[in-house]
Amino acid sequence: MTRAALRSLTLLLTGLVIVLTPASPFAQTFQPQTRLGASLPGDTWEPAIAADRYGHVYVLIPDFPPSCKGCPSSIADLVVSSDNGKTWSAPRVIADPGSGQIDVQVKVDPVDGKTVYASWLQNNKSLIEVAKSTDFGQTWTTVIANSTNAGTDKDILAVRGNDVYVAYDHAQVVWCSSSHDGGG
């Protein structure tokens, strides 16, 4: 190893990343911004994003579409890129919106690198729903992780292999629902 390479490695390992040459793998740039979501104009906010190891990027976006007659207060739209974010699919709903979907989460299982999970609060925040896709977001199965008689808030999703956890606030107490069969 050359002295310059050793110095670069030492700086990287100490948490100081210095780009020494334009050919360095650390000299990356962002793609130009791309508008995602269905409504123009619309009210989209608090998206969730995840990426798998096969070049897919998943964005789940709560949308309050002003032009959608008969829609609940919010709909969770999914957009997917299969080329590392260069192009995006049209937005689509992955589950029945009920009376609104908010506080969305999306995660990719780090064990297989491709199973995608999503969670959200639904029906006036009284349901915690979890959805699963094993085909890169094309089809989804949905289960109710918990149902309450009052609103919940701030769901947080974690997955690893067959273990799926969704934590949330309810009546000023933090709760966690779990599955150890892949959310089945």
C-alpha cells in the first residue's frame, strides 16, 4: 500500500473523509431533483424512503389529494425506482385507504435485501397496519398489527428476517406489536 493510500485509509477510519482525487469513490454527486407524488397541486408530506440491494428505491408518501372526490383525508401513495432513483413509477395505492393513512414507514429486510415492509396509522389513527411485499413492491399483503378504540401516533417500523416490530404511542404510553413469522 502506498503512503498516500495508507494516509487516506487512516483518515477514513478516523471519521475524516477527505476527497483527494476526482476519481475517488467518495466524489459522488446527487442526481437532479425529481418531484414525486400524485397531486399537482397537492398536499404531500412526511414521506418514508428505503432502498434494497437490487437497485430499487421505495418512497411511501401520504397525499391529501384535493381533486379526489370521495377519497379519505389522506392516501399513502407508493412510487418505486428500479434503477437506483434515475426514473420513477407512477404513484399507486398499496392498500385500501380506509379513512386515511398517515405516519407512513417503509423498510427493506436487511437479511434477504428485497422483502419490503410498510406501516401506517389508519381509520382516525385507531389501526396500525403493516404491509409486506416479496416482489419488489409489485403486490402487497396487509395485516392489522393492532386496533384501538382511540388514536395512536408515531408508528416506527423495524424488520429483520421473520421478526417485524412496530412501536407507537397510545394514550401517552409507548407500545410495541411484534410478529415472528414475517408479519403473517
